[in-house]
Amino acid sequence: MYFPDYRPRRLRKNKDFRRMIRETQLSTDHLVMPLFTVHGKGIKKEIGSMPGNYQLSVDYLVGKAKEIFNLGIPAVLLFGIPEKKDEFGSEGYAENGIIQTALRSLKEAVPDLMVITDVCLCEYTSHGHCGIVVDGEVDNDSTLEVLANMALSHVEAGADMVAPSDMMDGRVAEIRKILDENAYDNIPIMSYAAKYASGFYGPFREAAESAPQFGDRRSYQMDPGNSDEAIREVRLDIEEGADIVMIKPAGHYLDIILRVKQEFQMPVAAYQVSGEFAMIKAAEKLGWIDGERLMMESLLSIKRAGADIIITYFAEEATKILNAGRG
Ligand code: PBG
């Protein structure tokens, strides 16, 4: 059908026609809110480059979690900032580590809020890398055991799902194995399957105090130029036992989300990362864009590309708009 028989504008002429034929809907059901927690009491420290996001001590974290739960957001993704860092990231799997402590409080106060934990060494190591460093290099195989222990300790403390974000080869299998051996075969793994070495993580490294002290993450995170490699990475994680596969960042990697969804009919998550959030906030502050509109458009686009789940610092703000019927 061609013009003048087909006139696409006919179905755009008013709100109700547009509403009726809209193919993608955004819903709170699919949103996950990342949160950062620190040791101490009464701490609520705003992250400069991520307005509205804070490092929270556990007492405040619990309050925030209640708000999130009451809004109807199904899950939070928890990051911890330890008191002490060492070469091996040992606070990451300590009984009284920050995540373990936070999990126990969250599960007591808001038992029905799903808590997903990020499993990675970079917040816990003195060098800031996501694995154990041997002779100046991030050593893959010796890191696997540490990651597995960390995942197990999160689950023992109450995590509903673990999300390994380190990009070591073979870690999903190692985590699946240790969970199964400890009778946690019902706990799912959401793997950061195609995680790119991205400049968009800048503000997060301030939030989590996890910038690498030497070198960068290019020897384990993916090269932004690659797309076939993302398919291989995702396939590996699925074969090793991942239940949900994640693409990260989201907004500039919509092609990857689409390809992964088409190739593997698996639940796909996309992480709209700190830099994506910060850019919208910064431009809004300058008065250059309509922040609310860009927030909703960016989330809708990620959904349209094929993401089932969106991890986003906008989860709370977007939910308030959706709940008010302004989605
Ligand atoms: C830990 C981790 C990072 C992010 C999530 N988990 C940082 C990194 O890999 O450097 C980034 C999240 C964001 O930017 O919002 N490995």
C-alpha cells in the first residue's frame, strides 16, 4: 500500500488512536532499582554525578527499600562499599561484609522485595580490578573461586538472585555449581553476559569507589566494536546456567539487545548505566532537554529493542510517572 491509499498519519491524529496502536508499553513490572550501601549509621551521601542517588548506611537503606517496595517496583540491585579493601577482595565474602549485613536487614524489614546482588570484586579490591591480580594481570581462573564464594555468601544472607558482573570466563558455571552443591538450586543467576568496556560507567565508579588503580578493564570487558562476540558471550553464559542474560550499557547497545533477544528466546535484561542517567540529568539541569520526557523515551526504547527487564537509576522516578498515568 502506497500513498495516497496508505496514510500513516490517520492513526496518529489523536491520543486515543495512538494509545490503541502503541506496540510497546513500559511498566514498573520490568524495572530494577540499583542501590549503594555503606557501613555506619545515619549516612546518606549524595553521589555528585548521579543526582537523587546516594550511598546509604543500612538504616537508611531499609527505609529506601520500603519506599521502593511500596511503589510496586519488584526488585533492587544491591552494591556494597566495604570499609577495608585488600588485594583479594576478602570483605566481599565476609560473614559481616556490607552486602551480607544489608541483606539480613532488608530481608527482615521488607521480606517481599526481591534483592539481587552484584557479584564482583572491584568494589572490594585495593587495586579496583574485578579479579585477582597475578603478575600485574587479572587472573581468570583464580578469580572464579572467590566469585563463587561471594555468590554463596550473598545467597546465605538472603539474596534472591545473584548477578555476576566481572566478565571472567567460566564464572557462571562455577557459581551455579557452588549454589547447587549447597542446596540453592532454586536461586537464579542473572549474568552480565555482554558487558562492554564502556566510558558510560564513569559516575558509577564514584558511587562505588571502584575505579581501577592501574590500567583499565579492556582485558575482560568487551570491545564496543563487537556484536558477534556478544552472541558468543551470551551463548556461553546460557550454556553455563544463566537464567537471565544482561546487556550493558543499554541505550547505545540497542542493536545487541535486539540480536540477543532474536537469537536466544531467553529473558533479557538491559542495564541503563550511570553515564546514561547522568547525561540526561546534566542536560536537564542546563535546561537543554526535557528530562522527564527523555527518561521515559530512553526506557521505552530499551524495551522496544527487546529487553524484558531494565535496570535503571530512573526506576523510582519513572514509576511515579507511570503510576500517575503519565507513561
Ligand atoms: C562492577 C560493576 C560496574 C557497573 C556495574 N557493576 C562498574 C564497572 O564495571 O566498571 C556499572 C554500573 C553503572 O555504570 O551504572 N563490575
